[in-house]
Amino acid sequence: MSKTLIRGAKVLGGEPQDVLIDGSVVEAVGQGLSAEGAEVVEAGGKVLLPGLVDLHTHLREPGREDSETVLTGTRAAASGGYTSVFAMANTFPVADTAGVVEQVWRLGQESGYCDVQPIGAVTVGLEGAKLAELGAMHESAAGVTVFSDDGKCVHDAVIMRRALEYVKAFGGVVAQHAQEPRLTEGAQMNEGVVSAELGLGGWPAVAEESIIARDVLLAEHVGSRVHICHLSTAGSVEIVRWAKSRGIDVTAEVTPHHLLLTDELVRSYNPVYKVNPPLRTERDVLALREALADGTIDIVATDHAPHPHEDKDCEWAAAAMGMVGLETALSVVQETMVDTGLLDWAGVADRMSFTPARIGQAAGHGRPVSAGEPANLTLVDTAYRGRVDPAGFASRSRNTPYEGRELPGRVTHTWLRGKATLVDGKLT
């Protein structure tokens, strides 16, 4: 069994310690550790975190391998410090059967760069009309626990209620893409001053907030769990805060791009900024940061949405919605939350590892950095600052809104059950 000694790492941002990995587990954490024959990694004060867990990733396979594959997506994940990702169901064919989710799960096992947990569709074909094979997907080899029609909203209240009732039987969760479709027909960006000035169709905040309000009440009514995907407005924050105060079992996520970018960027008409839900206002951004800090928003999820060049290099109205995010997420969180003093590194570990692993029931992930725990770890050079160059991405796609932007922090090492997947910033 191979051994690795990480020397002088700030575990969760604390005082420097040594961490000894023996095979697939952490053997010891402390001062002055040694191990004969161990590979030594000189951390030099870098921050050591549990491997990150992303509850919202689009890996595109099967069907859109021109955008991403499970292999390239998991390589991007390892580059960003992730050891587990949850793959959304909007593939071709849709992951609405046991056969498709098992295919994605097995592709993840073969990749070896991080664990892949498929998310099952709530409805057949994401069409919102008939429940998919929720029980069969849960009982499959993939063991699906999270279900979502992400990319589309489960807009029918009866279907949503039935889904919540169904997953309650085995402790699952429905992750809702909150978008009332009638209120967003023809929408191209956030509805507000900028959309009015540019003459682009508006995506109003109420289209998100009305669905969240309905769904938390449905979850309360049936005693089930609901998770809100990519929450993006100040009003949504208030609804989730109210629901939690009532004891409703709701969790919520925010994306890195909604913590940093605003709809003012759309003035450039650059489709790299086109995303669903759209970039909102500065007021929304600040509310999201505060909500993530105080725990109203539970986690950060990337909504990594790769697209080939031709789907973004076109006029705004024809462009696809979405941004890649796995390889820049931690840097954006450092800039918006850590460097601003809103979160410490222990808080980042909670929002990006412990809690998403708990919500998604990712066994072996989101565990403390302590003896006897799985060695799913990531080492971060928090002093680093550099400009984002998508040419160096492991992802197959390059649609990042941060190209040329200086961001802090760089993941230097990632370990998946003790095996290094990233060493000195390079994939193994």
C-alpha cells in the first residue's frame, strides 16, 4: 500500500499540520509525522480541504459528447479539487431509466478521476407530464437519490407533489429548476433596467420565486425534501429563509457565477454571459453572498454547463445558455466569500464538501480530514493569483465567463481515496 505524507498543510485553514495517507485512508494528522518510504508533498502552508462535492454538473454523455464526456468532465472536476460530482439528467437519451443512469455511473467508475453519481429525471423525457422510473433508478446499481428535470422546471404542481411523495419512501430528494415557463417565454436575460435598455426579453425574478414558494409549501404538506437548484434572487433568499424558519425540509444552492457576475455584463452582447437562471443585479449578488454566509443557502454548486464553440460563437438570441465552472469554482468562492471575510476555509469546506455530500448522500465524501477517514482531499494554494486561460482547461468546452480575468487560488493536488489525480496542478 502506497503512503503519502502531506507536510505543513493548513487543514481547513487552521494551523499547519502533517497528514499521512496510507492507501485509501488518512492514517494520521498531527505535528512532525514521518513514514518510511512515503511520497512527501511539501504543502508549505497551503490549505487542505476535504475533496469537493458538486451537486450540479452537466457531463453531457450520452448524446452530446461534442460538449463534454464523463472522462473529460471528471478530469475537469479533479483539476478543480472535486472528488465527487452529481451528473444531471438532461442527456440524450434522458437519464430517466435505470439503464441510462447505470451507463453514466459505470462511465464514471471507468474514468477514475472522481466519483460520478447520476441524477435521475423526475419526469419521462423531462417533459413534465409523467413520472419517470424513480424507484427503479434508486434500486439500480447507480443507487440514485437525487432527481431533477434541471434545464426544465417541474411546473405541474400535481406532478411535483407526486414526485415529492414518491422519493420520501426511500429518503430521496427532488432538486427543482425553479422557472415558471409561462413567465419566461422568450426570455433572454434578467428582467430589469438593463434588459429594457437593450431590448432583450426579460426573465423576471418572480418566475423563480413563485415556483420556490409553491414547492416549499408542497414539501411541507407531504413531509418530504426539496432542493432548490441555482437560486439567483434576493426574493428567493427570503422565501427559503422563511421556509427554514417554519421547519420545512428545504436546501438550496448558489452557483459561483451568481456570486460574482451581474447583468451589467450583458451590455457586451457576449453570449458567454448567457445563462439560466440569468445573471441578476448587484443587489441580488450581495444578498446571495450574505445568504451563503449565514446558511440560508446551504451549498455552492457549479452548474457546469459545457457547450461547443459554435453554440456560443453566434448572435445572443441563438446562443445556448450555460457556463463551464468546475475548474474555476473554488477561485470564485475564495474571491467572493473568503477574501471578503464572509466565510473562512472551514465554512468553504462545509458549503462545498460536507453539506453537498450530505444532501446527495455521497458515501465516503464530505468527511473530516482525520484519522480513519477516506483520503478524498484537495490542496489549495490560496496565495496564488493568475489570469484564467481556458486553453488550459481539462474540460472539452471553453465557455467560461472568466477568460482573462484574474482570480485568486489554485488547486495544486487532488486525491481520490488516496490516489493522486492532480499533482502540482497537472492531471496524473
